[in-house]
Amino acid sequence: MDSRQTSLDEYLVYLRDKGFKFEEDVIGFIYFGKQYTAASDQSIKAAIEITLKTQKSFDGSFYISLLETFKRKNIETRKQAYTYVREIGLLPA
């Protein structure tokens, strides 16, 4: 699946189908983060992916922190998000 071309709803269904069982409160928090930061769907999906990869589960405060950082740094695409987190050493290059 090309996550750049899917809506956030479709992406969450995709993750569920891959075995990530998010409780309703987590899904609500994901949408809260979207509304709170007015972030693009691409950066929301990247923040979810990066949160899962680095924290091994969904960590709401980490997710919100990523979204706030992406917004502050004008990061709107998945590519920009991954470039940034690699630059700061959050994920391997």
C-alpha cells in the first residue's frame, strides 16, 4: 500500500489489517493530534509509523511531540518526516 495516496481512515484500516489493534481511545487520540496540530495526513501517517517503530507501541505523548515538531519545522510529507528523524538520530540512516 502506498500510504501517500490513502486517507488517514484507510491507513488505520490498513494497519489494523496488518495486525495493529488500536483501541478506540488511541484512534481518538490520533484524530485529536490531527486536529490539534492541523497536520497533513502524510505527516500524521509518518508520525504514527515513526512512533510505532521507535516506541514499539503507540505512545500518545511521543506522537503529539512528533506532530508538533513536524508542524514547527514545516514538515508535511512522509519523505521530509523520515529525513528529519534520521538526521536527529531517532531512526538509523
